[in-house]
Amino acid sequence: MSDILRELLCVSEKAANIARACRQQEALFQLLIEEKKEEEKNKKFAVDFKTLADVLVQEVIKQNMENKFPGLEKNIFGEESNEFTNDLGEKITLRLWNLPLWTSVCHHFNWCL
């Protein structure tokens, strides 16, 4: 159990670093923001948004926990979808790869930018 707690502390610090970086770079924070559809949004709010920072934090935590504890991936869920849809209806999917060079934002048709 202590290994899981240790890793949760580690990914919490990574999440905090991502949040700090996004706050310091307003242009980065504004890069991808999408209003959630009715069925996705939190019912407590009249308007709910998904940001690149939200999704990046979620995906980093998910990947770190999956890498550290194989088999856990089927039990890790997040609030946000890792897909964004632009005004033209094109889908952009944020995927993290095990190799930093391969980490990229991939187009809906698996075309990596």
C-alpha cells in the first residue's frame, strides 16, 4: 500500500507542476478550452469547461500509475475525455506515450502532428 501512496504523492506533485506551468503561460492555458456538452458537464454548474491542463494532468496521472502498477489501468478513470473538438468539428486527442519523443497530440484519424 505504501508504494501506491508514494506514487500518488509523486503524481500529485507532477499535477501541481503542470498547473503552475499553465498559470505562468496564459497562452498555453488558453490553447485548448472546450465547453462540455450537456451530458458531460457537472450538474452543479450552469457552464462547465474542459481545458488542456485538466486533460494533461489526468493523462499524466493515469500513465504514471499504469506504468508503476501494471494491471491497474482498467480501474483508473477520470472526469475528462481526452478528446477535444474544434469549431470545424475536427477531433483532437491527447495521448501520452511511454517514449517522450512519441508524446503528441493526435488527430482523430491517428495522424500525429
